[in-house]
Amino acid sequence: MAVTNEQVTGHAFLKALYRDDYYPDPVVDRGRDILLRLCGRVEAERPADLDALYVLTQAATEEFNALQDAFWEAGSEIETVAREEIAEDFWFIARAYGFTDADMEELIATRDW
């Protein structure tokens, strides 16, 4: 599903990771794709409340958990800079879809990075 939210389509996801050579672009691309799939799911499923949104964001967080191995294999990792950038983009997505009172930590509560 193509994302139609104009805030989202104009947003550069994981911008800080792309600017830093420590994070390999092909792996960051996979992270960006996770975030875009999340946006597609939000648009398709239209969560009615924060609990429904958290189900979607935490599933996407699980995908980032699995992506850690790809970072390690490429000589990188999801460390402080990456954690903060990823979390900020989850929060951006919540706000872009009208969930302005979303809790950033709850959005990514299933993270192990």
C-alpha cells in the first residue's frame, strides 16, 4: 500500500543514520522500509486509539529487533544515536497520524536495542 499522508511522504526517515558512515545505507534502507510499512499499516488499519496504535508500532519494533543482526554483520549496531533516531521517527509517525499524546517509550516498548 502506498503511503498517502503528506507529512510522512515529505519526511526523511533515519536521516542521522544516513549521514553517518558507521551505519551502512543498505541496512538503514531496511529500517526505513520498516517505518514506511508501519505507516502503510496505520493508514490501512486506522487504529482507533493508542492501544491499537501501540500494537502496530510494537510489531514494527520487533522488526527492528530482528534487523540488529544485519547491523552487526555490517560492522555496526543499533546504539545510542540509532536508538534515539529510530525512536524519534516512531514518535513522528504517531504525531503525523494524529496520536499527539502517544508515549514514545510505549511506542517501542518491545525493543531490545
